[in-house]
Amino acid sequence: MINWGWIVEHLDELAGRTAQHVGLAAIAVAVGFAISLGLAILAARQRLTRGPLVTVAGIVYTIPSLALFAALVPVTGLSILTAEVPLVLYTLLIFLRNILAGIDSVAPEVLEAADAMGYQRATRLVRVELPLAVPLIVAGVRLATVSTLGLVTISGILGDRFGGLGFFIFEGYRHSFATEILLGAVPSILLAIGVDRLLVITGARLTPWAGARPSA
Amino acid sequence: MSGAATVAFEHVTKHYDARAVAAGAPGAINDLSFDVPAGKICVLVGPSGCGKTTSLKMINRLIEPTGGRILLDGVDVATREVTELRRGIGYVIQQVGLFPHQTIAENVATVPRLLGWPDERRRARSEELLALVGLNPLIYRDRYPAQLSGGERQRVGVARALAADPPIMLMDEPFGAVDPIVRERLQNEFLRLQEGLAKTIIFVTHDIDEAIKMGDLVVVMEGGGRLAQFGSPDAILAHPATDFVARFVGADRGLKRLALARIRDLRPRPAITARPGDDTADARRRVSSDPLPYLLVLEPDGRPIGWVSAPSLPAVGVIDASMATAMSPVFDARTTLKDALSMLLAADVQAGLVVDDRGAFVGLVTADMIAERIRPTSASPT
């Protein structure tokens, strides 16, 4: 069934593809997060911008990924932008919704106390609202990361400089070679599970207060 | 210490437009004026929606008035920079509003951090304040709010409000969310704390009993944000200005006044006393000339032993401690008249014994004297 010998011969390529996979996803998640954080802060401070921002992000999210990769080729060619632009766009809705939900989750009495203590708006956002939004922001990072790791596979359609582990899947499919398909599929699943666990642990480290319970 | 400040409301009004009222905006304020001297606790009390919380929040400009002025130490709050104003005013609310992501010490040091105090001074101040509100800093400083009970969180809220030693504290139903036993304890602790701090405190409650207990001065507000009466708790209980105030303070306002007055506010009357070994004939003669036909037997050091009725005194001989029956409750200067009256009722006697700090007999207080004290016509004690 599985050609183990072939796998052993291609371990170097597996390592390279995994690194590429992680790299493509990391760039998308980082850029998407930075843009979303900016947009979320704008939406939190200018309430009127909130509806349009979330709506636009929602519309972008509905565009089929394969179509979006293909549609960008005439514009950006086969550059890294062609892979990263869709990946980043798909993270925006997830991040935007979660960051806003996180900011919304801060109890009104905490905000009232912050105002009454003499916090300025910007200081309150940075020192009170965003730290308290961290649990929901971490949830957003997990969702966006896992979804991006999946989408990176599809960018393999753009050729061997993209797709990470997905490239094995496309190649294996083209040659009807099950071993190569599995060499792409299984590690990409394990990667997603592993990274998600890592984010859970990181999130817990970032919010020691969230797990705090009354001690006897 | 930055001491205390005076607070003055001058014709303060707050109107909401029709749309805001329809959306459930809280009570408007109608020409509210009153003065609070420095170092006093002034309680705003009234039914829900009467605008007491709105009035409180106008002091630190969480809500801006439509008209009139609020002066702190003679300075209109509207002329002060808002964050600077707020950093100088302590604020305690029912839900406490501690920052869940910060440790207790960090929470307490919120305003000092905003004011840019150095780390070491902030830490020292946090620990000093935790100790002041009865929380051991070594145990509590590194905990998070979720690890504390409701009563402990409320103490931290008070410590946080005191952190930068503000001359004024605003407290909105601060003890409203804890059970009655904890509330009573927090109230008493706060009153004791205030004896040392002497801050000017504006305190909001819907509970007339809490208003009477906590307030040096009480502002009774009625619907529509109108001032119904302003005065000392005793004056408001003794002379309600309107039917509304009379109903609001309750039909038992006379009894409530008893909780405000203490034995030291009465002038105990003398009793006929004797000590073991005294001559009974002399004692009989003295008792017969008194409307109360009882002799009070005292220890040589003046501590009361009990009563002997005039007829049961032997015609000749000496007084013996075994003749006396202890029936009367014993009061000291700090006993409230409410407690004194209930002790008299429980013991089913007319008179109680007032003793000094060493336990020596000072005089008698009767149920009639207590009743006299709460007649509506009697003068205010303050």
C-alpha cells in the first residue's frame, strides 16, 4: 500500500515542505492579525465603522479559496503575494470578530471603574480592554491558524513554490500515487493539531488570571 | 494626607431629551442644591430612579449636568481637566469593577500608576492599604480578583479608591452586593476607618437604614431628581419635611432614632444605694422618700449587685449582698437606646443600670426616659 522506501528517500523534501507550509501560514496569520487589530481598534473607537468593516470582511470570507487564488494570478502573477493575499484576507473576518467580541466581553463595571480612576481612552484600551480580550483573541488566533494551515495546502495549485505540504497532495493526485498524497495529508493534519495545542498552552500562559479560582 | 474637601451642589439640573427617556435613561435632576462640609459622610438616599446615582456621577463627571455647578473646595468641577479631576476622587461601586487581569496589589495601585509613582512607592502603598482594609498583604497581594470572596473584593475596591489619598470618595451602594452579615461588618469597619481618614464621602444607597447608620448628613431625594429633605439623620427622622419623607423613612422612624442615640446622650437619674454592712433602718428611711421603692445594693467598689424592695428590708440589722436580686440590664455609655430598650423589654423591668468603664454604677435609665427621647417634639441631639 504505502511505499515506505519512497518516503524515506523524500524526508529532506518533507522537512523543506513543512517549513514552507509553516512559513506561508505564519506570514498570513501575522499580517492578518496586525491588520485586524488595527481595524478592530478603529471599529471599537468609531462605532459607525464597525458594521461596514465586519460586513466587508464577511463578504471576502465567502469567496471560494480556489477561485480567489486563480483570480489573483493575472494581477500578481505567480509571486508570493498571490498565495499570501487570499490567506491574509481569510483571516480578517475571524480575527476581527474575535477581537471585537473580546473587547465587548469586558464587563461594563470594569470600564466604569477604569473611567472613574482617570484612565484616558487610549490607555484604557491598551491596559484594560485588550488584555481582557486576550482569551477571545487567542481563540481567534487558534481558529485563524488552523484554517490558514488548511488553506496553505490549496495554494499548492499555484506551483511548487507554494502549497507547503499541499504540493505533495497535488503531485500525488496527478500521478495517482497514494503514498505521496498521504505524505502531504498526514503531516499537515498533525501540524494543525500540534500548532493548535501549542497555542492553547501559550494562551493559558498569557492569561494566568483567567484560570484563577477561589482558593480555600 | 491631603485632607478632605467641601462639596457643594448649586442648582444642579440634568435633563434628558425625550428619546433618551424613552430608551430608559436614568433619573433627571431638578434644581439640586446642598453643601457638604469637609470630612463628613453625606448619604444620598431615595427610591430607584430618583437620580441619586446620576448626582454622584456628576461629581466626577462620568455624567455632565445640564445646568448648575458642582464645586469641590469652591472650584467648579467643569473647569477641571477630567482625568486629573477623577484621579483625585476615590470611586467605589457595588459591582466593585476590579480589573480581572491584574493582581490585587496592581488593582490597588491603579491611580498611583496613572499618576506615575515609582514602583517601590506603589508597592508600599498597596500593601499599606491592604492592611488598612483588613487584608493581609502577604496573602492577598499576588492573587487575582476571581480568587476573592465578594466581601474581600469590596475591601479591595475601598483600598483602590483610597490609593492616592483623595480628599473625596464617591461610593455607590458599595455594600449592596454582599450578604447582610458581611454588609454589617463592612459598614462598621468603614465607619471605623473613616474616623481615622476623615475624608469627605458622598454615599449612595436606596436603604434608609444604611443611610441613617452611615450618614453624618442625609439627602433624601424623590422622583424627578428633587431634593425632599437635607439634614442630619436624627433631624430627618424626628421632623420629616414632607409626607413623602415620612413614608420613605417608615412608620418606625421613632424606633430608628433609637438606634442613633446612645446611653451617653441621656442624663441618668440617681438611685437610692447602699453597700453591704450599711444600716437597714437608715436605708428604709431613704427608700421611703423615693417614688421608686427599691434599694440598689452596690459592691464596695461601686459595681451594682442588685435590688432590694423596701418592704423586704429588715427593720433592724445590716445590708447583706444576699438580700439583693439582680434584675436590671446593665448599660454603658455606648449602648444604643434601641438595644437598651429591647434589653429592658426582655428583662421586663422599668429601669436599667448605667455603669462607667470600670463597671461602677452611674445612674438609672428608664423605659420612660428612652420613650421621652424619641417624642417628635424633642430637640435634636446635634
